[in-house]
Amino acid sequence: NMRIGVLTGGGDCPGLNAVIRAVTKSLIQHGHGKGVEVLGILDGFEGLMGDTPRARPLVWDRVSGILHMGGTILGTSNSANPLKDEATLEQVRRNVRALGLDVVVAIGGDGTMSLAHGLQKIGLACVGVPKTIDNDIALCERSFGFDTAVATATDALRRVESTANSHHRVMIVETMGRHAGWLALESGIAGAADVILLPEIDYDLQAIIDRCREREQRQRYTIICIGEGAKPRGGEITVRERVAGSPDPVRLGGVGHVLRQQLQPHLKSEVRTTVLGYVQRGGDPTPFDRVLATRFGHHAAQLVIAGQLDRMVTLQDGRIGSVEIARVANTQRKVPPNHDLITMARDIGVCLGD
Ligand code: F6P
């Protein structure tokens, strides 16, 4: 007899349901007749934190027909912290016991991995599955959700080009990505941006002005793709500045509006900003992400079955494998400034803002 919990933590991401489906189906199929049960824990770790646990059995039919759906049927939360204090930890321990959980499969980003790692303290074993549209999880070259986000951002860049072209404007498109520039870089390249600004390369305003002016002289519009974590050389963007463009001071979004204010006084063309926000995190996963998420979910089930716990599934050199969760907890994978995509972008004339 074995009972396995499945939860999704952190921001929603295309492909979460594909993972839930693959883990559940693999475990049920493997455990047929052996008393294997799968429980879906609701709203991430929050489902284990209240006076009574919140969970639903995941049976075959419950996970059928969800492969292509965005979001997560289990719900998620990115503020729940089961490690907050001793009392919370004790509550989680009681809930885990009440549910009779042997292992929890935690699908989430670096925050969720840190929590999963920390729960070893109360003897709860986890298997991690990396999820993020930011593609910034250490030791994993690609997380599911990224391909979908790149596709959406690329489409947005293409659409914005209509207005850029018709009005001879400078159009700024701000992508998500937190402190990593993967999303801005790949969508910028795919969407033919003239300028790509990443958190990893502080931008020099003058270099961007020069590029826009040079294009203005040739009667051309300019498309700028900026990652939300980007900042000008020698100066952080203050929260106050960002809030002018974004309603939520704890979020990074809004740098696109700051850049617009910085650029406009120096240019003849009108400058406009579009912040993509949650649009790039929602919707159906691409076929690539459906396959990757299914591979991840399947592998997580294999780890559970083999008793290889406290590990996170990874993709390295195109192969599915796993690493100790401890190695990825609280770390982020950023774009190295000498990454071949950056060198290539420069070589084809894209301005990286430096
Ligand atoms: O990590 C995914 C992500 O979408 C980031 O790109 C972004 O900075 C953050 O989550 C936004 O989080 P929230 O859902 O809390 O606004």
C-alpha cells in the first residue's frame, strides 16, 4: 500500500495539468492491484497547512481530458510557507499523517523546491518537478511552460509590429522572466526585435537612443523587447518608478513604462509600451510543452516507484534525469552574457543595449 500526494506550487504555468496527468496515470498503471493511491493536494502547500488538510483523490478519469489545458486543476498558491514556524510545521506533519502520505510530488519553481527540501525536517519525502515560464531553474536546461510563453510573446511582438510600422513608432514589449532573461531573449530573437534588453546585461540608454535614431533616419520603426528584470547601467529602477507602470509594488513588471519615459524625450517618434503580463503565462501548452511535461511527470512517477526521493526531475543535454533537490533549492539559472544566442543576436545586428 502506498499513498502519493501531488501538488502544484508557485505561479500557474502551461503544462501543469499534463504533469499531473502523467504522474497519476503512471502511478495508477504501475500500482494496479497493489493498493497505490494518488491524492491531489489543493492550492499547493496551503492544502497541507490548515486545521484539516484539503485533498481529493486523483483517479484515472479525473485526469483524463486535461492534457491540453492551461493552469492547474489542483489550484496553486505562491505565498504558502509550510516552514514559516514550528506550529505550522507541526500542523503540516499532522495533516500529512492524517492523509497517510508516503511521498509528495511537488511541481513548482525554485521556491517550491526549497520548501520541498525543507520538509525533510518533518520526515516528508518529496520528488520535485521543475516548472516555470522563466526557464531559470538550476541544472535543468528547459522547463515546461517556457516554449508556450515564448510562442505567446513572439506572437505579441509580431502583432505590435503592425502599429509600429503604420505609425513609425518605437514599440516596447515587456516580457516576464523575473531575474532571468531567457524569455525576453528567445522571444526577442523569434519576434525579430531590433533591441533586446535582459536583466543580465545592464542597458546603456544612449546605446538604445542611438539605435532608434539611426532607424528613424531610415524611416523605420523600432521594436524593443525588454525582460521585466532589466535595469539601466549604474542605476536600479526604484519601486516607485515601476509602480507608475505596474499596480503591484512587489512584482517586477513595469520597467517597459520606465524605459518609455527615459526614451521619449530623445526621440522624434512616439514611444509606446505593452506589458504582456499574465497573457504569456496562460492558455494551452504547445505540443513541445505537452511532451516535455508528460516526460517530467512520467519520470517523477518512476522516481517514486524506485524509492529515489528528495530528487528533482531535470532535462540535461536533451535527456531526462534527476538531481538532489538540495542542489537546486534557492538557486537560479541566468543567461550567461557570453551565451551563444547573445553572440548570435549581436552578429545579426540586434542591439543588446550595451
Ligand atoms: O515565475 C513566473 C512569473 O510569471 C515571473 O515571470 C513573474 O515575475 C512572476 O511569476 C509573477 O508572479 P505573480 O503571479 O505572483 O504575480
